[in-house]
Amino acid sequence: MELKMDRIWHGGDYNPEQWLEFPDILEEDIVLLKKAKCNIVTLGVFSWSMLEPQEGNWQFDWLGKIIDRLWAEGISVILATPSGARPKWLADRYPQVLRCNEDGTRRFYGTRHNHCYTSPVYREKTAAIDRALSKRFGAHPAVKLWHISNELGGECFCPLCQEAFRNWLRDRYQSIDVLNRRWSTVFWSHVYDSFDQIEAPSSNGENQLHALKLDWKRFVTHQTADFLRSEIRAVRTYSNLPVTTNLMYYYRGLDYFKLSKEIDVVSWDTYPTWHKHSDAETALDNGMCHDLMRSLKGKPFLQMESSPSATNWQGVSKLKKPHLLAAQALQAVAHGSDGAMYFQIRQSRGSAEKFHGAVIDHYGGADTRVMHEVAQTGELLAKLGEIVGTRAVSEAVILYDWDSIWAMEDSQGPRNEGLHYTELLLHFYRALTRCGIGVDLKDEESLMQPGVLAKVRLLIIPMGYMFRCGFDRAVEAFVRDGGILITTFWSGIVDENDRCYLGGIPHGLTQVLGVRSSEIDGLYDWEHNVLVGRETDGERNEYECRYLCDLPVTTGLDEAMTGAHLHGKPDILLKYGKDFYQGMPALTRNICGSGEAWYLASHAGEKLYEDMLLRIAQEHRLGLVGRETGALLPNGLQVTQRAGNGWCYRFYQNFSEESVEVTLPGNEWEVIATEQWGEGVMEDAHSRIIPQYGFLICRKASGEA
Ligand code: GAL
């Protein structure tokens, strides 16, 4: 079901149930929401005990009045189902709704997200209230979208979940012999005789059988998705509105590619730790997560939550410096979001989040710094309505695969003191950003869909530990057909059951790459090696590298050592400079078919990725570097594009402390918005100095529908 929007959503989570005794405050909220230029609120996320104070006693009138009142003032509603936290009566009467820890102990009532996704009672009770909400509000003109539960996550180890896990395994493997083989249970004599013997992994029991742990994680996603489906079915009883559920950052507990198949629109909650490190780096990390969220469904998403000022749960609660609030909202839009929303509209008086930032704080007036910035942001977003529904422009893909990450992080291997996976991703992401190359993050299943790789120019596989069946062949075809591939160390190591591939790694790609990984050395934190280039004009490139040093052998060496024959003679661009593997290849490029395949053997510092991507972008005319600037963009500048409705939109945003000068590439570009503060003057019709947190948005006509 498509979400139909005619403006960028600006608003946030609103909890009027905390203020029902204060009608004046509720009335004042409407005034303040309008002053803050909010056009939407999310209602009902944690309202269950006010909506159903006793079992079956629905009390929806208060909510109805608020929805009507908001709608009369032109404010729309995202309506949540309240399953993220439950009333006490429910847990007291039906203890099975509470989660069990991995040692089997039942949790006490309390906090939120403390419920079993399998429990038939919990499903029945949530479905009952969801149906009732759907009947009452599902056709209300104010209500635009269902918000199912809140930040689904966590695990339950109760007997019902254990049984469901065993049934899921039965379906997956059919016979226990197949399971034993696929799980490698002969190791340490852990062979099972029947599915009935299988228990979920536990730190008090089986916690070394990697394939079991991997399947448990897959099962948790499956079961959570099943619970999500049960809620979606319930709200759809009387309503045909689209649904979302709000996701969390790079949350490791659920495979978001699988979960997002259930929903119509992806939304997520972003709480970057601004001002902790460099804001340019924080913006990169946040930008990459936006790109991941957009890639889950390959279409516009929503920034569902963000803090209008500080959070109350980070180690130190930093206020957002002036103008950052608008910059963060705009960054979401620039990366493909059609909304910029906050947690929360009105700050609560008591309990856990009373000091969390809000649009309306305890003072309660409109004359606050935060309110002023929120209103300015709302005004800006109101001018950008034409961008709604347009698609982000990207030429590159980074592989991001939950199964592979789960397996890799659980494995005991060359570096148990930290693989620094996300750091590696960010090195690539930073280099792509500095080249002005738009990127999607996709899992293997998405990339293996027919036609998907054919649209990609550059595919990056950073530590792609697990290759599912057929992935290697898809990647090979991609390269042979003209694609550019960059693969790194610790890729193509295991199959989908975390069993090591035999016969050479990266599995299936040794011919494409022209190298085979022979061994991998773990480095202590205090160690490093160096990657050295060829000497040209008395100079040579050198890059420090850390953590892991893979030792690739090329065709020639391989023939000499094993007699095996590999095709292709890769160009060796960098070699190790130290240790017993000094002189072995560390960065190679192999021409294969009409494409090329790069192999990076170690985790180098950021410069290497920038130099590598710059060269690729220049040679293949990729991104802004390849087509316009010829040189890397300044650090901290993000340039992204969206296209559709006959236009191409370009966003320049500066997250560095220094001002940056940008020049529009041609007369066809028309400026549609810039920040209205600071000295960001147009130098001439096409050049502009953008201050920290400043921006420039422009558009040009394009053929794209
Ligand atoms: C989110 C959550 C909100 C609120 C917020 C505080 O993770 O969905 O309900 O707790 O964090 O930052």
C-alpha cells in the first residue's frame, strides 16, 4: 500500500494521555504545534492503560477528541498500536505475556518491550485493541499511517518460544540428519537425535555451536515479523491505510531487510551523538544509516524520531548547537526521507524521560530557543513539498547483510578483540561521500534479485564474511558485464550455515579477483603494518594498516605453490612493507570480462579508500568527482541527489567547522533554498560559501518521471 503524502511531514511523538487532567494544556498544545509549524503527530504509542484501563473496557473518547481537534487545525495523525508496553492487569492476569530470560526465569512486570512475541494471549490481546482502534479511527481523515508497536526488538526464551523455534527448524531442515550436517554437530559430539532435543542458545548451555546461534537469530526475526504481521492483520480489519514500524539504527537484533518486507514504509529513530566527536564524522554515520533505511525498500522513508535538543540517555546529554536541528532534518530529506519528526512534542513531567528534549519543554512557552529552531525547520520543510516521493540517486552499493554480520561477529577467529567492521564500512562511505557518489546498502538476497546488479556501477563488499549459495556467481556476472567490484579481506569465508568453504577463498571469486587468500594474520591493537606502492618519480604511496592482514597469493604464486590454475594476472598496486609477509600483495586490481575487480587485503587508514575511490571515479566518470569536480569534495560536505517528477534535486550540506565554497555545475541549476543566517552569500550566480550546518538546495529539469 502506498503512502500518499502532499508535504514533508514535520511533527513527532505526542503523549496527550499524560495530560488529560489539564484541558488547558492540551488546548495550548494545539497553539504551540502550529507555532512550531508541525503538520503531523504520532499518537498512542504508549497509551494502552489509558485506552483499556480494565480488560475489554475500551476508553477511546479522549483519543477521539484529540484527533478531531488536531484535524480541525490541519494537523494529521500517525496512529500507533500500543503493544510496545502493556498495562499491569494484563501481565497479572496472563503471566505468559512477559518475557523469559535465557535461563528460563520469567521477568517481572515493568519497563517496556517486555513481552513475548509468541504468546497467543499477547497476540490475542494486542489484536483485540488494534481491531478496536482500527474500527474507531481507521477511516478518520486525520489518520494517515499505522505505526505498529514501537522499536520491536529483544528476545524471549520461554517454553512457547523454544517450541516455536523447534518447529521453525523442522520446517527449515525437514530431517534431523540434515540439521546435524548443516550445523556441524559432530564437532564436540553435539549430535541431536530429534528436533525435540534442541534448546535455544544460552550462556548457561549451548553457546558455541555457531550455526545454532545463527539460526536462533534468524528465528527471532521470523517470529518478530510474524508478530508484526498479526498486528498488521488486526489494524487492516477496518482500515486500508499503509503501515510502518519504527526501526533503530544498525540494530543487530533483527534482520531489517526481512522485517521491512512486512511494512509499507520504513521509518527509523535517529539519535546521533552530535558534538561528541567531529560533527562531520557523526554526519557520515547518520547519513550512512539513512541510506541503509532507504535501501531496505528502495524508496522514500521517514525519520520518525530525533531529539529536538538533548536526549536523556546518552552518556552526556549535549544540546544541539544552533542551526543543527534544521541541518539534521534536512539531512534526512537529502538522503530520501519524506519526514523529519521528533521524540517528543511535549516533555513528560515524571518518570524515565522527564529530562529528554522536547519541542515544548516544562516551561511551556513558544519563546524558547528549541521552539524557534523547530519552527524555522518547519518553514524550510514546507518549501520543499515538491521533493516528496522522489527517489535518491545512487551509483554504488555497499553490501550490508545481517546474516553475514551475525555469523562474523559470533565467530572465534583471527581477531576476537574487535573486527572493526563498522569502521571499515565508514572508510568506504567517507570516500564515496568525498567523491560525491550516491550509495545504497543492500543484502545478498536483494542483490541476487534479477536485474538489480545490472543497474549498479560499483559494488563494495567490505568483510563480506558469508556468501550465500549463488552470490559468488551473481558477483562474477556483475564484473564480467562491466561492473567495478571492490572486495576486502575476510570475504567469502563461510556458507549460510557458517561452514567454511573449501577450495579457496573468497569463495567463487578467486578467478575474478586473480588472487586467493592463503592465510590471515591478526594484529594486536598496538601493532600495525604498512602498505607500500610502486615508486614513481622518487615517491611512493604508503598507508598504515591495522587489525587484520590477509595474505593473498596471485595466480603465479598459486601455480608455483599448489599447481592450481587461476585465470587473470592482477595488477599489484600495494604490497606489505613489513613482517615476514613483506612484499606480498595487499591491494590488487584484476581486469575480468568488461569489468574490474579490486581486492584489499588489510584495514588501512581513511586515505587509502579516498585515493582508491578517487581513481575509480575519475577513470569511470562516477559521482561528482568523475563528472564535475575532478577532485575530492571537502571533508564534511555532503552532496546528495533525489530525482523524480521531472526534476533532479541536489542538496549540499556542510557539517564541517570550516565554511566551504561550492560552485553549481551549470546554468541549468536553479537554487531553491539556502540557510537564512550567517554569511552564506552567493559569491556570484553559481558560487556560494556554505557555513557550518548551512545548506544549498537546487534543482534542474530532468527527464525522470
Ligand atoms: C526511542 C523510543 C522513544 C523514546 C526515545 C528517547 O528509542 O522509541 O519512545 O524513548 O527513544 O530517545
